[in-house]
Amino acid sequence: MIPLTMARTGETATIRKISGRDEVRQHLAELGFVVGGDVTVVNEIAGNLILQVKESRIALDKGMANRIMI
């Protein structure tokens, strides 16, 4: 497993694990980041990621993206 921040632009990966406090995991789940779900890296700007999850595009900072393991 590697953190989502290591994925390349255009790469689609399956979420294997989400770490962090319960509130953090719950927040990410509400945004669509769930174990077993697919996420695509649309763009990276200064370490922050623009991600495609289901039908939504979401921006995550590097700290949050590092909690998502693929």
C-alpha cells in the first residue's frame, strides 16, 4: 500500500485503507472516499490533489491525501 499522494496524474486506484481519527474517516466517507472505491488523480498542484470520486471532483490537501492508502 502507498499513500494517494504517490499516485500519478491520470492514474485510477482502489482505496485500500483510510487512516486517521473517526471524524476524519467519517468526513472522507461523506465525500465518497470509501475502502474498495475507485479514485482518479485529475491534477496535482503544489502537493494538493484534485481527485475524481464517483461523479464528483474534490480537492484534498496533501495531509488528507496522505491518510488514503491505495
